[in-house]
Amino acid sequence: MTRIEAVRGDITEQHVDAVVNAANSSLLGGGGVDGAIHRRGGPEILSACRDLRAGHYGRGLATGQAVATTAGRLPARWVIHTVGPVWSATEDRSALLTSCYRESLRVAAGLGAETVAFPAISTGIFGWPMHDGARIAVETVRATDTTVRQVRFVLFDDRALEIFAAAVG
């Protein structure tokens, strides 16, 4: 059974096997969590992402999918990149957000990772409502059959932490 916790902190400082990056489809860095992971992890992450783009992911990573690279200078072993959906008031994209968490856990298990740190995927610039994002994240982790032993949701502010902590229960 996977232990789930919510903490306030900086995802780039987490001592876990794998850190999940809320990436953009280019895999080449961006803002928010993605930018922070690339800056703190150093050029090794960008180099690994460029290698992915030169191979199987020539057009980038599709929304809801996940792929792993080195963690570079982060205290984790791997970064699992996943592309969250942009929230829409007129189209239900919750299956894509669910897929981000499920696919990230699948990749983590394939690597042998036992501890994984997630950000609140899609709840920043992509506009996903925090309460719904937390519900989907926690429900998906609970429903996913995985060898990952611990999932830590790492939240950047007190409001997000309160919402995720309530969802964890």
C-alpha cells in the first residue's frame, strides 16, 4: 500500500527516488515547476531531454504521458516529466490529469523508484482548480496498483497544502 503525504516545500529539494516535473510538451524547460527543476537540476536534465526529442519524442511529449530522465544535480535519482492538461470550463479533461499521475507512477515503478514527489500538476499557469486537482491526484494515487511505497505531494504555499492535506485525509 502506498503511503501518501502532503508537505509544504520546494520540490527541487526533495530527497526521493523520483521527482515529477510538470513539464511542457517540448521537454526543454519552461516556467513554474518545470523551470525550477531545470535550473536546479542543471544542464544534465536539459541534455537528457534533448536526447529524448532527438529520438522517440521528436514532436514532444503528449499530454497525460510521462517519461524519465536523470535528475542531474537534484537530490533525487530521476525526474519523471509529465505534461498536464490546461483546464477548460467547457471540456472535461480530467482523464488527462488522471493519466499524468497514473503514468508517472508506472514510469517510477519501472525504474524501481519507491519514493516519488509530485507537484500539484496543472494547478498553476494551466488553471486547474486546486480542490479538483487535489481530489484527482489523491484518488488516482490511491487507485493505482504500484510498487511505489511513498508519494509526497510537495506544495509551494499554505493554501495548496491545506487543500491537498484535506484530500489526503
